[in-house]
Amino acid sequence: MTEPVKGPVSYFPSIEKKYGRPITEWKDLIRSSPLTKHMELVSWLKTEHGLGHGHANALVAHTLAEDSGK
């Protein structure tokens, strides 16, 4: 039996389904943004790209953690 997916990654299937873009595109967008702070990026995804708070937060948290090597 496999472990259930936990954390920000658990949102990824629903993000791809709801917004029609692969996670790699969202991560590339986050990385190309001049913004660097977590909540600035979350707000930007919500206002400029129409994501819900939970989805934006999951993408930003995962991308920033990945980039910091955590």
C-alpha cells in the first residue's frame, strides 16, 4: 500500500485540472517573477492568474522550498 501524498504536492493534481496548466509551468512563472517573498507571490498568483489561495500557497511553498534545497 502506498503512502497518501501530503503537503503542497497533494494539491498538484487539482491545480492542473482546474487551471489547465502543468505544475512545471506554474513553477516557471513563479521563478521568473521579480517577486521573492512568499505572500507577495501568493497574492500575485491570485490577482494576475486567478488561482485560489490554497492552490497559490501550495505552489509557492513547494517552489521556494525546492529552490532553497529543502
